[in-house]
Amino acid sequence: SQQNCDIREALKLLGQFQHQQGDNARADAELVLKSQAQRHAQRMDISRILQKSTQQQPQQ
């Protein structure tokens, strides 16, 4: 019947929407993780620079 076809079409659209939302959420999470990893790497670089600079200072 037409009503069953309409329901099937609505469920199909809902499934596509949920799939797209899941893809978007995964992409967002990936960007957040990459950003966190980059910030961590930068902090480690700064830490190494500071450590080297303190080691190179003449001891009094």
C-alpha cells in the first residue's frame, strides 16, 4: 500500500541521515584527536628546548 511505501521511504531517509551523522561525528572526533596530538607534540618540543637551554647554561 501507499502508506507502507511512505513508511519505508521515511525509514530509509532516517537511516541515511543517521549514517551521515555518524560519519560527521567520526570526522569531528578525528579532527579533535589530531589537534590534541599536535598540541602535545608542540608542548614536548617546547619542553625539550627549555631542557636544553637549562643544560647549556654555565653552572655557578
